[in-house]
Amino acid sequence: MHLTWIMIVALCLPSGPGFAHLKTARHLQAACDSSQKASRNLSQCNSYIHGVYDAIDGMMACPPVTVSHQEKVETVRAFMKSHPERLDEHEANLVVDALKQAYPCKDGKP
């Protein structure tokens, strides 16, 4: 079941040269921690997390409507920092787990 969701998420994410290098959570963390000068990396970070969130919204993660996209990005960044042992996993795994942990669904419903 977990692998099925990862496949769905992977198919929903943007592809192309800008996203080709994002493979592990370590790569995603580096993009998310980029300085203001590297706005392309920050954009990739935000877009990737937003894409994963859109794929699982209401099914695996159920944040209140008042939670901004930036708060979701910060949730994922904090999760990656607090779980360095998982940074070699596929980035989608950590994004899904971070959002599920922070915004669990009640009885499978938002």
C-alpha cells in the first residue's frame, strides 16, 4: 500500500531537468536549505513538497485549512532535520511521513 502511494506521488510530480537531481531526501534538504541567491533551488523545494502534498491531501495527510503552504514546507524541513538517519531514502517517503505525522487524518477523513 505504501509503495502504491509513492508510485502515485511520483507520477504526479513535475518532471524535467530542474527536478531530475532530486532523488533522496538529502538532495531535497539541500534544495530547501539553499540561500536566497539560489531561488531556483528553493522553488524546486517548494514545488516538490506542494506536489507531494497535493497527491496525498485528504487521504494520508489532513491539515486544517488554515495551514499555509509555507507551514507545510517548514514541517517537512523540520522533519528532515530531526531524522538525519533517513536522508538517504527517497524524498517522497520523508515528505509523506512528515505530513502524515504532523497532520494525521481522523478515521481516514480530513
